[in-house]
Amino acid sequence: MKVKNIMKLGMVSVVTSLMLVGCGSSGGDNSSTSNDINGYKAQFLGKSTGDQVEELMGGVIGIADEVGHGKMGDPLGEDIASADTTLVESQFSWNSTMDFYNNIASIKHVWDGGLKDVVSAHNSAKATQITNDISTALTSIIAISDSDSDGKLETSDLIANDGAKAFRNQISNETGRTLITTATTNLATLQTNLEELKTYLSSIEFTETDKSKCTDVVNNVIVKGYSDLGLEATKLSESLAKLKNTPSAENVAVARDQWRATREFWEAGEGHIFGPVDTLGVDPKVDSWPVDKAQLDGALDGWDPELSNIDGFPTTMKGFHAIEYLLFGDGSTLEATNNTLNNLDETKRAYLEALGVSFAKDIKSLTDAWK
């Protein structure tokens, strides 16, 4: 599960830490040694089928819990007065509901990719139950932000009517909160049933066919998903470099679209947050939140791209959400691309380019580790 990485540092200490990073300090980097986990695919497939199933089940249970209780439940609060937009993931781009959808879609990918077949071979009723639970959870998440009521979730739904149905705005009105509560209730049901299934599976005698289905999940869901993510991460890095070298509103829009595309592949892989993504510290390095805006703004005032090694920066100053903040604005509105361009001075554009390079490198370490 993701640990929310909130850092409260004074501006003097932040800038000082960046200077130290430039001189070789770790500066908050959570990386492990490079030889920790290379060849993890072979390690995973070498485990017993029972251990593989247990790890796969742990992954899908973990993300169901995180979305329902953390990503949605924390910012929702007990009532409107306690709703807190600063705890909303992807708050600057209004992409949160899409994140939630893709997170639960990651459960569906693992499930449909082979885990359901394993369960069906031993208990078809339980397999049908989980299939239905996943579908119900996805439908209720779509309803939170389905602006055009077509039963699908698209970026246009999130930004329609000045983001009226974006999650960060839905937590502050009763109708929206009802939709969110329905979704969290459905996620709790899914989580409970997955936990009961995990217990049931712990006493099963698995077959060679079951083992082959687990291999299918590894090859067709995990390895392929990370490979596709790597391609998107490279495109994101390239789009940020292009924005730095050729600043224009059009290139802001291209970078935003690529951020969303890359984000989809990352969130759709969170149903298997185990192995290298954890051991190599990739998850916190690319997806820590919430971003401390004051910390980041203050740091940029003293940042010298010629002296600093961004790989060693605190995790709250890089990755998806630092890029998001600079590309989309502070989230109170969805900033027009021309306004964003005006706010992106040369230093900020250079920082975005460096963020993109560091991000792509971290994702590559993940894809390489699963080879």
C-alpha cells in the first residue's frame, strides 16, 4: 500500500537540502541497491502456486482497501465541514475519479487475466461473486463523475462544467458525497469478499493448470502492463523536454494529455504492488502525495539545474504529482494552457524536463526488474 509521504520543511532547509543533493547527498531518496531484485519474474514463477496466489490476492485486496478507505475515505471526512481537498490524489488535474476507476480496473485485469480461472476451477460460486463485486464497484465509481450520464468515465466528464463532478468538488456537496459513499460501501464489500476468498484459497491443493494461469497473469498483465507503462513514461519525458525547448500552449496541452495517458497505465497496475515496485522504492519515488506546494514553490526559487541531482530529491518534490502541479495549476480551477505557459518560466520548464527524465528512469528500473 502507498504511504502518504507528507513533508513539512522550512524554505531555508529545503533549498539547503537541494544544494546538498547537488553535492551527492541522498536527500530523501528511497532507492534500494541496484542488485536487489533483478530477474524478479523468474523468482516469482519459481514460487509455489499457493505462494503466487497468496501474493496476487494480497495485491488486489491492498488496492481495494487503499482506494476505499484511503484515497476516497480520507478526503471525504465525516461530513462536508471535514472534507479536505489537500488529501485528494491527482487533485490538480481533477483526474482523481479516473485514478480510482483504473485502480479497480487493475483488480479486474489480474482477475480476468487468470486468477478468476484458478478460483472457478475450485469454487465457481465464489468466482461469480467476485466478478459481480468488481463490476458493481466500477459502476459506482463511474457514477461519481459521469457528467453526461452515459455510463462511461472520460476526461471530458471530469472537466465538464468547471469540474463540477470532479472528485475534489464532489466531496463538498451532499449529492456527490452520497455517490462517493455508495462507491466506498461497494469497495468494502469487494474487499471483504476478496479477504474471505484469500482465506479459502489458503487451504486449496492447486493443480498444474492453476500454476499456468498464474503464469498468464505475470506475462499478460504484469510484465506487459509495465512494458506499456515504460513506453508511456518515455513519451511523457519527451513531451516535457519538448515543452522546455519549444514552450507553447499547444505543447502544454500535449504534455497534459501524455501525463493522463501515463497515469492510466500506472494506476491500472496498482493491483500488483509487490516485488520490485516495492523493494526498489519505485512507488514512493513516482507517486507520493499529496505534494507540498509551498515546499516545491520555495525550492524552485533556489534550484540550479546545473548543480542538482533530481534523483535524490525528496519524493514529494518529484514524480507524477510534482509534474501534475506544474502542468495543471493548483487545482482550484483547471488552468488554461496559456496561463500555465505564462507561469512556466525557464527554471520551471527545466525542472519539468528533469522530472521527466528521472521519472522515466525509475519506471525503467521497474520494467527491467520484471524481465
